[in-house]
Amino acid sequence: MVSGAALSLDLPQVLDIAEDQSLLVVAVEYGRAPEHPARPECWIPLMPLVGSQLMQTSLTIHGTPLFLHGLSGGADLAASVAFEARAVGLDHAGLVIDGAMIDDRMESLSYRQLDSSSAALAKMYRVMWDAVLGKASPSILEDYPHLAAGRLIDEDFSGFPPVFLMCGASDAFRDDTTAFAQAIWRSGGTADLHQWAGTIHGSDLMVPEAHVSKESAAVRRGWYDRRMTRIEEDKKLSLDEKVQAI
């Protein structure tokens, strides 16, 4: 799991899913902006760390599937890791993109709509992106475009595992999340996209007792349950085929 900022809010919902599915949660620690902007020497080594090192542990020895789960700013890093994992041929069971801050260009309609409202969020998000990308912004993206994964929506997304994407319909990241899902669909991949009317960024974490928050949490858990069921079915089928071959 890669959290954007509020680990104390993010972690409980992930732990609930992990307990239901008997999964181990590895909460990745990484340098936070602005003290640690996304320099190549800072973020890039994290990608193979999450991908290859975890896959060399007992997680794969015991056949436990690996999911990448990113929330808010952490969703961009999780997506970046997914690109890196695909490039080096490392498989994982699924990718969760939750409230994704993935495109530093901030040109979508959902950004403009919120910025024209009383919220006026564009300046705040510009400060956040400048902190993440550091003084090299935006030139660093010429060499490392996956530091803002939303810039890659015109690329080939084939080879990605099933992806779960969720955001509020009143979230500035709504359209970027939608574009990411569309890129997966265009490449023949599988993506579940959920957007909740009347909700803002992180509202399910800030107001977990709200009906819509409980509903969205149930949908997220349901996706994990569906993936784990499919994985177990595939394992059983593979085992049956091996027995028949004997």
C-alpha cells in the first residue's frame, strides 16, 4: 500500500480488506514532498523495490498474490510501480487507484469546475505538484514521465493486471481517473471505475459513517473478494490440469 498523506486515515480500510482476505499489508515508507521531491534517485529506486524485492519474499513462495494499492498522491506512485513492474516482467494480481493525483498538468474539466467554485483548489494542487516534482518541474517529466502517470494515457496499457479505480464525482481528480480507466480499456485491459455523486476527494475517509462512504468501502472490498475468488479458481484449474497431465 502506498499512501499519499493521511496514513492514519488510509490504513484502517486497507487493513479491513487484508483481514477479510488473509493478506499481508506492506505500507511503503518514502520521502515526502517538499523535503523529498520526486527526483529520479528518490522515487525510481522505490519501484523495483516494491516490485522485485516483495516478489522475492515469502509472499510469492507461499503463492499469496501481490496487489498494488495507492491512495491520493500514493496512487500516482502505485501506478508508476505498475508501469515499472510491467517493463521488467513482474506480475501482480491487481492495481487499486483510489482518489488518484496523477496528472500535474491540471487541465481537466473537473479541475476547472472546482477551481471556479468557492473551493478554488487549483492553487493548492499547483503548490502540491510543485513540491512533488521539485525545482526540476516540469523538465524531469521528459525523462521520467511516469512520475505523473496521467501523462501516459495515450500509451499502451496492455499487460496491466485488473485495475480498480475510484473517486468522488466532485473530486478534482475525477476526469484524470476516468482517462486512466479509458486508457486501460482501449488497450484491452480490465478496469472497474466507480465515481460517487456528491462526494469530494477523500470524503469516504473523512466521513466514514456516511451511507455513501460505507457503500464505496463495500464496493472496494467486493472487488478484492472477486479478484481473490478468481485467483483461487485459476489455481484450482491449474492444479487439475497438472493432475490430468500426470
